[in-house]
Amino acid sequence: MQALSQSLGPEFFQSQAHLTLSVLNILSGSLAMDTPLPPYVQLPRGVSFRSLLLEKAPEELKIEHVEESGYAVFAAMAVTSRLSRLAIGRCVELVKSLLGEVDLNWAWYKEVKKEQ
């Protein structure tokens, strides 16, 4: 697990955790203030076990290491991160359906300027 953390770097996991907390704060703030969501809410990406296996940490994730406890922990993290991303995406869609999303189409502004 230590080798995996070193090869990926601590920011790999921290950035996703921060993004998840940011999205949850945006959702709760929107619900609390009864305001539409901002456009382009970025969802945290799930940890792709396959891409890590092929690109970032191929040596650490070889099948020979499957008996090590860190391997199982990482596999569980990969699965739960993907499931949490799906759940957060569903929450974003539900809040959007309740409160809407801010429209950045400036056509309405041009119409107001014409009327003045």
C-alpha cells in the first residue's frame, strides 16, 4: 500500500476527496437557500483500477500482490469511489430537477437592453 501511495502521490486521493466535499457543499447550499445549481458542476472521478493497473502503478498492482492486505484495500477503494461517484451524480440530478440550473445564456440580457 505504501508503494502504491508513493507512486500515485498523496494528491491523487486528496483531490478527489476535496472535490467530493465541494460538490456536497454546493448541493446543500443550493437546497438550503432554494437557489438553482451553478452550471457545470464537476463530479469527482472514480478511481479506475484498470487505468492504474495499465498506466500509473503496473508493478504494484500485479496479480502476484493480490494476497497483500493493501491490494484488497485498494480494490475496495476503487469500487467504493466508483459507487460514490454514481450516487453523487444522482444527487446532482435530483437537485437539478428540484431547483434547476443557472442558465448562462445571455440572450435574455440582450433582450432587456433592447427594451431600454
